[in-house]
Amino acid sequence: MASRTRRRGATTGAPGGSRRRRLPMRLLLPLLVLVALMAMLMLRGYVHSEILADHRVRAEASIDKVPEKIIDGGPVIDTRGGRTTTLKVPDHRMVLTFDDGPDPTWTPKVLDMLKKHHAHAVFFVTGTMASRYPDLVKRMVDEGHEVGLHTFNHPDLSYQSQKRIDWELSQTQLAITGAAGIRTSLFRPPYSSFADAMDNRSWPVTEYIGTRGYITVVNNTDSEDWRKPGVAQIIRNATPKGGKGAVVLMHDSGGDRHQTVRALDRFLPDMQTKGYEFDNLTEALDAPSAHTPVTGIDLWKGKAWIFLVQASDNITAVMVVCLAVIGFLVMSRFGLMFVLSGVHVRRVRRRGFRWGAPVTEPVSVLVPAYNEAKCIESTVRSLMQSDHPIEVVVIDDGSSDGTARIVEDLALPNVRVVRQLNAGKPAALNRGVANARYDLVVMMDGDTVFEPSTVRELVQPFGDRRVGAVAGNAKVGNKDTLIGAWQHIEYVMGFNLDRRMYDVLQCMPTIPGAVGAFRRTALERVGSMSDDTLAEDTDITMAIHRDGWRVVYAENARAWTEAPESVQQLWSQRYRWSYGTMQAIWKHRGAFFDRGPSGRFGRVGLPLVSLFMVLAPLLAPLIDVFLIYGLVFGPTGKTIVAWFGVLAIQAACAMYSFVLDRERLTPLISLPLQQILYRQLMYVVLLQSWITALTGGRLRWQKLRRMGGVSAPPEPSAQGRKVTERRPVG
């Protein structure tokens, strides 16, 4: 039941009344969030070499096309401007080079050791590491060291096209610019060795690198520190013979480099006492600096790149934390539901259980209705089959489809129609309470049908004078479609299993509008129904809790309601529910600081509702986001196993809830598809509700289109009849 709203017309575009279809904001904003998250994950995957990485290494090839002066020359190769020259480091000068960094653990230790011994070096950084640790690149430059390019993802360039080589160079240069504000003309290809190792596959790459303005630097002394041969052996490998100059290869990344750091602490002072100077490359060659300051738009491009990379890492880290949170919440909720629903079942199904003295007094059943012509007759006739004495009050809230007339024409005993101008569901319910004859009031929707025993089962908990309200067992009546089956699973697993848990914890958050009962005294004490929120049922339930009443769940008080049959209708309903729940939580937030029953509900009920009904559903899609990320970037096998593990837990919980509700398990066949599609829809709805709440928007009631698909409750199963007959009334 809902208030009438004016239909918003489509935007008129070109002459002739043509309409321009715009993507609704409720779809656009979640879509933008999803695209942004996926873009951040893609960027992180690229920077962490999880995508576009190529780890192939080509075997040695022939050398007949490589000039002899290159093979016999020095470790510095210059092919710029068509030149083919090499340079050697002068005697008693040494250029230490460090590959594959910067590393957050070992690079600072290497830099500290160089600073301690007043030595300079050249760091050939990869774009991935420079993007992730820009402060270390800046420190290298600030402390007088030179940096060079070592590609972005460390591929063997002999496998790559010229376009990919350009990409590797430009992206690494962009990272260095963003980190230190400079460009560098030094380059070292991955998997390089001595100049005499140049072959017919690597030489064309070196020539091409020169056309891009870079000097290629290999080495002529390899410390082999990557083998971790021990400090003494690293020193022996790095020591040139006969006082000759050398370009020494070391590593500040790629694994544990404690041997390298310890070797430097001995190697540097030992060689300095022998007359060696440790310079960066251009100092050793008495050449202009390899660094060129960058200004203007290129500098800001580099800074923007570093910002985006840092943001992707930070956002991913937050998402991982959120994934851990949602994992904890999901497992906690499943655990609580398993344990506490079992406690609830054992309590209410034990032999001889009674709420108190049997309740036999008449009950007023309130049916608020707005344009329910397709459903109202079935609703009222189902009430006439009740095995408990009732009066039926249909409150027509300004219907325009003859709803009131249909009820009046039925001329059924103990059925009254109260008419009012359209004022909304809370006002209609309050009007019904004012016109009710009896102290116990049952409320239902105009599209719902009751079983003959529903009212009797629903009011028996009032035998306990502490009970102020009772939640019934709402079920989907039109579950023969896929979307209906998904809602059926949600109702049985999510709603009714939750209500058992909340009953045991004494913090039931919602009396469903489809089937609920109230003690008139409890309603009057809290001021009756309010239109402060769009979830008046949640609002009134929380208010009754705060007033000190018990709110319980009657599992056998079944009501069959017509669930939305289209995505648009489902969206509207759940959007209202989600936003209304947020409004109710905010309205009753003061309970957290109260004393007595209100404080107990505020410190137990509100946090649980906020965690399980607002926060957990909002974060749940991270499971699917990381599923996609894992499938694309790996580890694929572990990702699939983890996802199916979560699905198995959900399936076990769903089967448990179906068994407790004595439902057939057949609809659970669609559970995997529900988790993939239906849950994403609920996520977008909840995200839209968050956006509405944060922007201060106010959502109006929206009338759901009824199809009249639930005309009578289904026959109870033999098992259900047997259990009902065995239970005493009470």
C-alpha cells in the first residue's frame, strides 16, 4: 500500500516530441562506483605486474650481426643519432649499479650504506617499483645518485614489438618524473649481461633504444649477489683486477639482500683504501649529468600517475580490509543464525510449550489498501476462513480503482470499510486502530492472504503479558518465476531465519507489514504509527522495544504475500525498505545511550541491525569483485575454491532454513545464480539508498503494481499439518 505519486514524464527532446532516454541516476552512480573500483584494481594489477607481464627469456642466439667493436667494447653503449660507440670506466673508478628496485626494505639500507661511505651509484629502477615507492626514487636523486630505466614490467625486450618497447620506456620515465621531477637518459635492458653477450636478437633492441635517446648500460663485473653466495664471495666477484675501472652489477630488490648490504659495508671502505672512487656513471665518465629537470605539463602528468598508483594501492588495501570485515560479518551472522535459530526451534517446539494462557479473545484485523482491486477480494475472503474470532477493518486510503466498493459488495459479516483521503500507510493504520473494537490488532497488507490458523497462531504469544508485538512468517506466494523463487529463498533464509535469531536476542528489528500483531496498549504508549520514515513497520518495532515490551516471532503464523514480479518493482520495494531502515536506525540512534530496555536495544539491537542489514550487504559485492579480479589476474584456482566455499556455506545455511520452515528444497537449485545476479541488484539498491541518505534526499512512497497472483494460501504439507496438530494452542 502506498500513497499516490505523480508520474514523472520523460524528457522531451527534438521537435516532434521524441524522447531522450537517460540512464537513471540510481543506475549511473553505482555503475560509476563499480567502474572506478575496477579501474583501480586494473591499475594495481598492471603496476604489480599481474597483467601485461611477460616473463619469457629468450635463449642465446648467434652474434654475426653484432659489430665487433660492441662485443669487444665497454659496458656503456651509445647508439644515439646513428652512432655505434662504447665507453669504458677509467681505471680506479667504479660505478656500482643496482637493479630491479626500489625495494621498501632493502633500498633504504643500500642508500644508508652508500651515504655512510660517501659513495655514489646508479639505480636502474623498474616502473612498477618506482610507481609504488616514489619517495625512494626521490631520495636517490636528492642524495646525488643517478637513476636509469630498467623497463616497467621487466620483460625480455627481444620478444616485444617497438610499440611495447616505447610503452615500457615512457611509462617508466613517467614514474621517475612523477617521483623525482627528472628525466634520465640511462637504460639497462632486463636480463642483460656483459657487452660480449650481445647477440642478433638483443642488438636490434639496443639500436632502437638509441633512437629513442637512451644510452644502454650493461656491466663488466657481476657480483652475482642474486645467488646469495655469501658476503666474502660477493666481494670477490665485485672486485676488478689490476685497478681497472668497472661497472658492477648488484641488486637492491628481488628478494633478501642482507648479504649485499653487509658486503657493501666491507667492500666500499676496502676499495677506497686502494684508491677507488665510487661515482655515478656520468661522474666517472666526466660527462654531463644523465638527469634533466622536467617542468610544466609533463611534470604534472608524472605526479598524476604517482597519485593514481598510490590511490589504487590504498583503495585496494581498504577493499582487502573491507573484504575481511564482510567475511567476519558473514561468518558471524551464519554462526549466530545456525546456533540461535536452533535454540528458538527447540524452545517453541518442545512438548507442552505455551506462551501463557490460551488467547481466545476476538482480534481486529486491519487491512490498509490503496488501489488493491486485483488482490483485495482474495485477502478478505482468506480472513473469513480464520479459525479465530475476528473483525476485519479495510481502510481505503483514497483508492481510485474501486477497492472499497469491491469489499462492500462482498457483504461479508464482521467486515467494515473505512474510507479516507489519500494520506499514506501510517495514517491508514492509525485510522484503523482508532476504529478497531478489540485490544489485539493484527496488521496485514492488501495483497496478502492468511491461512485459517494464521490469526490464532499470531496472537497466542500475547498470553505473555510482557509481549507487545508479534512478527509472523511472511512467505512468497508467487514463487513460480525465477525472480519469485529468488525472493522465496531470501524470505525463508534471510528474513525468517533472522527473526528466529533476533527473537532469542530479544531485539527483533521489524514486524513485517504483511503479517504482524500488536497490543493496542503498546501502540498507544509509543504514539502509534509514524510517517517519519519509509519503514513504518521497523520504526514502530524499534519504538516498542525501547518502551520495554517483548517482540517475538510466531513461526506458524504464515501469510502468503505477492512479491514483485519485475526488476523495476523489486527495485522500488527494496529501495524503500533499505532507505526506510536507515531512517529508522538514525531516528532511534539515541537508544544507544539510554538506560533500561531502550539502552539494551540500542546497544544490542541497533548495532546488529546496522552490521547485518546495512553494512554487510553493502560490502558483500567485494566477494564478487575479488572473484573477478582473481579469475583474471590469479591465483585462479584458489579464487574459485574460495568462492565455492562461500557458496557452500550459504547453501548449507539455506538448506537448514528450508528444513526448519518445512519447505521443499527444489528452489535452492537457483541459489548460485541468485548469488551472482540477485545479490548485485540488492547491492545497487542499497548503494542508492546510501547515496540518498548522505545527500539528504527524501524518497516518497511508490505504489507497487499488483498482478493478483496470490489468491489463496497453498495447502500445508502433511508434515506441517502433523506438527501443527501436535502443538498445543498457546
